[in-house]
Amino acid sequence: SVYREGEEEELMVFLRALLLTNSDIEKGDDSETDNAVTVTKSRLLAGSAVSLENECRAWRVLAAAAEAALQQKETTLQEDADALAALDEELQLATPSDARANASLYMCILFRMGRKELLLECMRRTRFYAQ
């Protein structure tokens, strides 16, 4: 499995079902429509891929969601890195009371960068799986 069990698995089941097409259902093991639907339903409930095309569509949706979340951020990862470097210089020259205040800002920027790095990694992986 590419992801942990739990919420990620439930999200993939939801996306597979949401993006299901008639073509995906017709790729069931039997030509009878009722049986093809049953096979598709069983695959969905088992957390298995329905078809290669359906799986790729689900991964592309995840990649697009990560990209959209990243684009909504007010700053880029590079801008955060630059702000962190500038703040690091200020911390070296700051008084103890100023250093405490700036240390909180420093940690906030680190946290913000970590979230962006996670989104970038998510985009990289989901684009790979969608191919």
C-alpha cells in the first residue's frame, strides 16, 4: 500500500467512487452488468483499485488539491527561507527579550515551511503515482 491505513485509505475509496465511470464498471470480471457492478463495489469496499484509469484519476485529483493548497499560501517556500535567514541574523544581534519574541516568529516560519514541504512532497508523489 502506498499510504497508511485510516483516513488516507478512506479518502482513496471516496475518490475512486466519486471518479468512477461506466468504463471502469465494465472492466469488471464478468460481462453481465449486475455482476460487474458487484465486482466494482467489492473492490471499492476492499480498498482496492477499480481500474488503472480510475486510480490515475484519483491520484491526479490529490495532486491538484495539494497544488491548490500550496498556491493559497501567502508566501513561497523561498520567501520563507529568506525571511528565516534574515531573522536568524537579527536573533544573533538581539537583546534577550527581543530574542524570545523573535524565536516564536522563527518557529512559526519553520512550521509554515514544513507544511509547504509536505505539500510539495505530496504533489511529487501523487504525480508519480498518477502516471
